Amino acid sequence: HETMPAPPVQARAPAARLREAVSLLDRGSLEEGRRTAREAAQGVGTVLRSREMSRSDIAKATTILQASVCYDLLARLLQQIRRVHQELYDPCNVPDRLRNFAPGQDQELPSDATLCTLWTYVLRIPLPPKQVLRYGLQALDAHKRSGPGAKLGAARIGQLLLHHFGEALSPDQRRSAEGAAIAARGAAAPARGQAFAGRCPKCRLPLPCLAQVCDSCATPVQLCYRTARLVDSRALVACQGCAASQPAGDRCGWCGLNLPAAQASKPVL
């Protein structure tokens, strides 16, 4: 009985670290998950510098690198979501900047709209379908708990979940997604100034949920991996190695390859 030869040790390690990172993030160990994802990316860098790799091995290593960068960004956004949630709902964790806040100060207080915006950023990351479903359901729940201003965003997320994952949804999840669409019928747009899905980087008006282009000024928008914020997509390039969209420059901030590069990968939703 013949068995397939095991892959080289140096090629196995990054894949194992990436699987560990995904497991940690799923369990809520965000800092450790982010660190492990970065370790996976660093391991891939070592692999890619090898001169003995076949094209298929290079392709596999590049896939791991791209996934590692996505999970690093995911971990950063989930950490922000956790902090905002604690500031909003856990009085024992209110930071000094909120305790000492006075009207007229030039700072933005966290709100339900902030949570919704961060969840829509998560849904812009090109993740595997399993993670998209997981975080899409959490984003839907956050929007449904955020009052009238988030109804249109909840409906948009619910429709996308039904379209992409209809058969995978449980009966309760399907009812929740369908209910969001029903609740949004006749709903008014959010109050002026409220942004539940981010703002246009040019005109600063609120964007529709998961919009690729601003309705008001037609500016194309995209999530920047470096800042974890929406920017004018024309100011970004995508690394040929890790596919991270970032401001144009000499080298990628993650894998060190030269920029500019190919078009960034598209999110599932």
C-alpha cells in the first residue's frame, strides 16, 4: 500500500498556524489569534524565499499568506467591536475618555452606529463562506438591536444571507433574515449625520450598507487593510503576494513585495 509523501516541514508549519489562528478567533481569543495569523504569514515568507519550490507549492503558500492577512484584519476589527461593545454596555469597563467627556469636545463617542459600521467592515473582508455566514449573522443581530436607523442595513445583510446561504440557515436564522427585510419596508433613511455603514471618504456623507460606490458623489470605496477604514479605492493598490489593499508605496506593509499590484480579491458578500 503506497502513501502520498508528506509535504515539506517548512510548508506544513504555516498552514497549521493558520488553522490554529482561525480556531482561536472562532473561540474569541482575538489577540492570540491575530498573533498566530501573523506568525503564519511570517512562516510563508520563509517558504517563499526557498528556491526549490514548484509553482503549485508557491501558489499554496501564497494562498496561506493572503488568508493570514485577511485574518489579521479580521482580528483587528473584532477587537474594535469588543472594545466598543464594552464601552456601550459594560459600565465597569468605561474608559476615562468617556467618564471625563464634556459636551463640545472634538471626539466621537461610541454608539450602536459605530458597532454596525464595524460589522459592515468585517463583511467586506474576503473570508471563506463559513466565516462569512458566522459573522454575517452577528452583523445582522447587531443591526436589529440598533434601532430604526439600522433597519435598512439589517435588511441588506438579511437579503445577502438568504441569497448566499439560504440552504445553510437554520429555521430561526432564516426567520431572522426574512424578518429584517419585512421590518425595513417603508423604513426611513437614518437621521441626517447617522452612519451605520461608514462614511464616504470624499463627501463624508453616510454610505448605504456594503456599498461599493457613494450614492452622493460616486466615489468608489474600499476597505484599506492598513487603516481598517473605508477609503477612495483609487488611492489603493493590491499586493501581488498577499492581496492586501493599501495605499500605493514601494513595498507591501505585510509581505514586503513591491507595489503596485493586481486587483484586490472580492468579498463573498
